[in-house]
Amino acid sequence: MFGEEARFTCTLADPTGVLQVTWQRGLKPELLENLATYSKRFGEQINSPFAKKVSFNESSLSSSSIVLKNVTWEDENCYVCSFNAYPEGSKRKQICLKVEGIVSTLVSTSNSTTKSGQKVLSCSATGKPAPTVDWDIPPNITRVLQPTAEVSHSNGTFTSSSSITVDKDWTGRVNCVLNKGKNGERREELILPAQPEPGPVEGKRSQMALIISALSILICVIAVATVVIHKRLKKSADRFTAV
């Protein structure tokens, strides 16, 4: 599984003449990378590029086991162990690794509501093979389930996305279940909290804001009225002077 450990073991019934055990990986003999070796003379040797990736679990000339740490998609390959014997030559065994699992997830709740007054809950996961997406929903919830959408990526992974719509006033917990019933099943929880009631302080602030708004409007009305009256008085004075 992605992110976990992978173990490879090779055994040889008759280790007569074996001088060294070599671990390599690659799909073709000419493209093999050397990972590690074991011999009685030099002991366990891990090639520097794989020092943090590979470790020995068992070392002998008849049985060898290595551990591949934190497996990723790049580790999907064929692994070869060779018992290098003299004078017979090498005796090889090949083990191919297929990496599966979920690499990332994303859950979200829309801040805005739909035209029909509902909230949208979304869940997506990226992995290989394409993750399945299911919802664990309380029985008292009214919802609309959208079909799961899949998008493929160049590295062979897939992103599966699903969403449901619920009433905007509904509160509670909903679980998005990924790869339900399979090895590596995961759950992602979405919580829709109740909107808090305005407290005494918030109520006073709202009331004060209304008072300030009303006073501002009143001041504007008085200012406009003053200007209008002033203009009318001025016109009357001008007429009186002219007469």
C-alpha cells in the first residue's frame, strides 16, 4: 500500500558456493539498479542512493530479506535477488511490486448555498486504482447525491470526486468513506456546526449600529433641509431688495 512498507524475501535450498547476495530492481536486465548486497566478507551494504529507502530484515547466504520503506508510485517495479555462486554463477528470483492506495484526500463544505437553498458537501481522493467514494449519512438528513466523477493523471493515478447537497439549516456530522470495504479504507468527516445565536454583546452592538445609522440619516436630512431653506430665504431677500 502507498506510504507503507514492502518486504521481499529470497531463499536458496542449497547455498553451496554462494559468495554474495545482491538485490536489484528494474524491468529489464540491462536496466537493473543495484540496491544492496550481503557477503560474509563485507556484511550488509546499502547503495548510497537507497540508504534511507532500503534496509535488511534478514541476511545470510541462503536467505535474504529487505524492507522498502515509505512506498510510493516510483517504487512500482520488479525486484531481483541474485545468489552469486562460484563456479555455478547467479541464481535469481524476481518479485514484482504493484503499489495501490490513496495518496491525498480533500473534503469541503460550500460557504454559499445553491439557488434551492442547500449546502454542497464535497469529497475527493487521488490514488490507484481509482478510489471509490461513498457517504455515511444520518437517516434524518434530506440529501441529493451527485454521481462520482473520475479524472485520470499521467502517473497512472485517478482522482474520484463526489458531492451531496443538504438543507442549509441542517447541522451534524457526515462521513465520506473512501475505498469502503477494501484494504486501506479511509473516512473523512465533515462537520456542519449550528450557527450561534447572537449574544447580549452582539445584540447591543447591532442595536447601537441601527441607532448610529438612523442618526446619520437624520443628520443628512437636516443638512439638506437647512440648505433648501437657506436658498429660499436668500431668494426672498433678493426679491425684497429688488423691489
